[in-house]
Amino acid sequence: MNTSGRRRPNLFEGLFIWLGMYLCANVALMVALALTGRGDVDQTQIPIWATAVAVSAMWSVLLFAVPRYLPYEERSATRSLSNWVSTRDIAIGVPLGFASQYILMNVVNWPLMKLFPDSFSFDDISQRATDLTNTAPGAWVVVLVLVVVVGAPIVEEIVYRGAVQTHLQRTAGTAVALIGTSVIFAGIHMSLIEFPGLFAFALVLGYSRLRSATLGLPIVTHMAFNAAGLILVLVK
């Protein structure tokens, strides 16, 4: 009998609510994009300022919904962000993020490139990043960095390692939480060719969350990973 008066978290209820939250966030993104006048433009032609407006709308919905609508104590999971980032997180996360981009991605993708040379290549895997970079000429690269290196890692770590992984761990155990969150994280990027690498990287992020018990380390690692990927595309 539960004497605390608090309802036990439910695995499928939490995932269903997350799915609703994710869909609402994407509706907000599409509405914001339409308001910029770029709703019917090819994704590769959307300027970075319009992308920034759209993803800000999406992130606002996610950050508003995470601590309010998931059926478990998500405030306790995201509250670890209030500790922000320690020097230890930076010392570990920066090299870990760069190593994940420059070493882990090659280890994961190299066999696929050999087995499926017509489908997997560096250019194919980095096409999304290349297209995004092309929408940020000149000084607009500053906005690109804010979106890709700062905003996306913070929001995605709050949602996936802070919320989804915490919920899965409480309701299904650590192994399911680590693997399940990694599958969801890689899947929401909607790119089959990027899935293996993103899944492997998500395992790194999930493990760093488990080991550190805060969001600081996965956030820094994610930032460094995205920065390293952006450098690859910009200097190519």
C-alpha cells in the first residue's frame, strides 16, 4: 500500500505524455515557421534566423511541459540543472564530446561505410549539418552556434536525459532507461543514416548522466560534440 499519498509512476503513461508533448512542440515549431513566412520553403533554404525562431518556439513548449505534465517528480530531475556546470563537468565533458565526434562516430560509421558505400559516407552523414551551415552566411554563424552548440544541447538534455531517462529508470530499470532513451533520442532526429552514430552517442550521454547524477556533464559533452561536428563541416 502506498502510504505517501503519491501515485506510483507508470511507464506507458509517462511515454504517452512525452509523445503528446513532443507532438505539441513540433506543432509550435511549424506554426512559428509559418509566421516567419518560411513554412512552405524547402528546409535547406530556410535562413538561420527563421530556424532559430522556430526551434525557440519548440523548445519553449518542451521546457514548459517537462516539469508539469509528466507523471513523476520531474522537478527533482531537472532541478539538478540549478547546480549548472562544474569545472569537473568541463574537464571531462569537453574531451569526451570531441572524442565522441571524432573517434566514436568513426568507429560506429566506418563498418557501415564499408558495407554500404552507396548509402553511408561522410558527406551523406553530415548532409544535415552542411545544409544548416549553408543557411548561416557571414555573421549569422553566431546564431547558428547559439542554436546548435548552446540551445539544442541544453534543451535536449533536460528533456531526454533529465526527463525521459529518469522516468524509464524509475519504471523499468537502468538498462531499459539507458537503451530506451538512446533509441528515442536517435529516432527523433528522423534520419536513418544518422541513427547508428546518434544512438552510440546517446549511450555516452546517458551513462554520463547516470555516473554524474546531474545534467551538467551530459550538457557539456553534448555541447562539445555539436561544436566538434560544426567545426568539421565549416573547415571541410
